[in-house]
Amino acid sequence: MLNCYAPLIAALALAAAGTVRAQQGPSPREACQPDVKRLCPNLQPGQRPRDCLLQHRDQVSDACKAAVMRARAAHQAGKGQGGTPNPG
């Protein structure tokens, strides 16, 4: 389900400063769910949470940002070890 967060991951990666270490923690979906509820209360079926979160990226919680950065780091590490790139 990480695919639906790909643009959010890319946007937050550009905005984040410092080095990201791959650590265990909640998935982006788990960590960002409270932000989706708080920032996107009127999300309709078929609408993507990532689009709403991108519109409110300056209000996204640190927990969500950290989970997204961990997922991105893990994804990048997998690509460097013979993993197949995810088209998106």
C-alpha cells in the first residue's frame, strides 16, 4: 500500500533535512492516519489521502514525516540491492 504514498514520500524527502536512518516504526499508513483524519476530514471515496496531505504538507505531523522518510530510505536501500524500482 506504499504505492499510494509515493508522491508524498518524494515531496517530504525534498523538504526533510539531515540524514535518515532506517529504523523500525509504524508504517506511513499507520503514522499518517491521524493526519488524514485531522487534515482531510471530508475525503470522499476514491480520493487519495496523499493528495490532501501534500496540500497540507506544512501541517503534517513529525510522526508521519518520520514514517514516510523511513519507508523511503528502506525503498531506496532495496533498489540498491537488486530490487525492482516501483513505477509509482
